[in-house]
Amino acid sequence: MPKNISRRRLLLAAGGAAGLVVLAVPAGSALGLTGQGPRPRPSNSAPGGPKWEAPREQPQARRATGPYLAYVALAGGYNVSTVDVAAHRIVASNIATDAAQGVAATPDGAKLYVADTGQYDVLIVDPATGSERSLHVGPYPRDVAVSPDGTKVYVTVGGGDTGKGGSDTVAVIDTRSDTVVRSVRVGTAPRQVVFAADGTRAYVTFDSGVAVLDTRSDRVIRRIRDGAGPQGIAVDPAGRTLYVTEPRAGTVSVFDAASGRARARIRAGDQPWGVEVTPDGARAYVSQMNDNAVAVIDTATRKVRRTVAVGKLPSSVAITPDGAEVWVGNVFSGSVSVISTASDAVIATIAGGTGTKPLDAAPLGIAFTKAPG
């Protein structure tokens, strides 16, 4: 694996008929405004790629032993798998996708929104009935986030590449009608999106900075310039501080959310990618892609307190709603490492099922929701 991973795209060598799966932003795509242009039929969309499956002795149903379910978007496995969080057990793998990179759930768990990156769509799923429908949003959606009140969804439309001609939009979906109600221009090559806990602001990383959106008007009210090439983003529970990963620089920048001023820059290993903050705001967890590790940052001292070894090429990071566990998607291992926040040690690894080949399943999106019943 090269030491310098392009911030523009992530190439995964997938086995079998899938060949080379291009995740993120394919170069040279014909671009237009969000919601315009024909859908492609990509050649990388091959059945039978690496995927997770529920063990044969377990019924293919979303039954949980604890209060939460996790939905894991497997970009290389062409599906979203459902995992019982308490048992760390895969319970279903029946949501088919095309190289999906992002997944989010409404607060009540009644709907899933999946960034179906290999298409021009967001897949809308009812977990209770299994019904699905596709909504056209624009070229190669990368990330998706649901507002805290569950009324809208922001989707980064990453099509094309960085530079002139690249996509610069976030599609806004009204969850009541499940239609795209507007397109917001944020900056070239939008990547990750996150809402503040009170829902009044959303933050989107793009090629050269962070766009700050007023969610009532769906307008950009500020752009925070960041020449280090931002990727992942998290906001602390109080809504005062942003943590932004910069893979090219090997750093995490800390910004004041209100003013956009830089407060600190933390060295965070080789290619820091995903970041999440614990519900108490005390720690930030950062995936270090080329180090096969996760950095644990003390948010008070703004220093790395320790690193935790995980799988190969860790990318996505998500924290359970109760703050007890950190889930880390390992792209080349095709697994999720589960870290206990009490010990900062890996307590479980979730990968595949009976008879599966997890390598290159590429878990690039993880979302938690309450289990039904």
C-alpha cells in the first residue's frame, strides 16, 4: 500500500469479477447540477463480491439482544449489513447497493438513507418492511447525514474530481416527502458532513476547507479555509469545537465552530481519515489509515494519549450512542474493530460470517439506531 493515499480517491483492489473498485470520486465524470444527468451503469457493479453474511444458524432478521442496531455500508461488498451491537453479531445482509460509502438513520430508526456511490442515487430503506426506493441526487454521492430532528438529510455529491469542473454540491432531502428540495453549493469535492447536536448548523469538508451551513435556510454562512486538504469531521457535543482530519498533512486541526478560527493542530499519524468525539466530549478517536491504528486524543490537552492497533487501512469511525464503544471500519481487512472506551482496547472484531471472504469488503460507513421493540 503506498504511503501517500490520494485525498481525491481511494482505490481498492477487489477480488473476483469486481476487479478494481474505485471509491470516492472518479476522475473525468461529466458533471451538472445536483439531480441532473443520466444515471451510469458502472462496470464495477458486479454480483458476488466480498460481503458479510449472517451465519447460517441465525435467521435473516433484524433481531437484537441489546438496545442498538448498527448498519454497516460495505463499499466493496455491495451491501449494507445489519449488526446486533450488544452481541457483535451480523443479523442481516440483504440491502443491496452499488459501492455505498455512507449510511445514516433517522432518530426513530424508521428509515435508512444510503449514499449509493456507484450510482447517482440515495437508497431509502424501511428496515421494518425491507422496502427500498432510489432517489436521484447527482454524481457519486459520498456521505449522508440525518438532522437531529429527523426532518432532512444532507448528501455530499462528490462526482468528478477536485479542481475546475468538479462537483461542489450538497443535496438536501426532505424526509417527509423523500424528495430533493434544494442543492447547496459548498465547495469543490464535498466529502464528509456532520450536524451539530442542536441541529442549527451542519459542517461539510471539501477540497480546501469546511463549509458551515445554517440548516434553517440551507445556506452557507461561512467557509473555513484549510489548505491541508480536510477529509473527516466531527463536532463536539456542545457545538463549540470542530475536529477536522487532514490526511495529506498527517494532522487533525481544531477549529472554533462559531468563528472558524484555528485553535490547534495535532499530529495524528500517517493519513488520519475518520474522526468522532465521545458523547461526553472528553476524547476524539481518529483512524490512522497507513498506521493500521486509531489515535485517542484528549480534547482538554489536545494531545494523543495513546494509539490502539486495529485492522488494515482503518477509515470510518463511529461511536455508539451510549459512548461505550468505538467502531472502526478496516478497508483492507474487511472488518470492524470494536474498541471499548473504558479500556481503549479492542474487545471484538466483526467480519463476514460462515463461508464468507471479508477481504476488501470495505466498511466505509457505520450508523447506529435503536433496535425495534
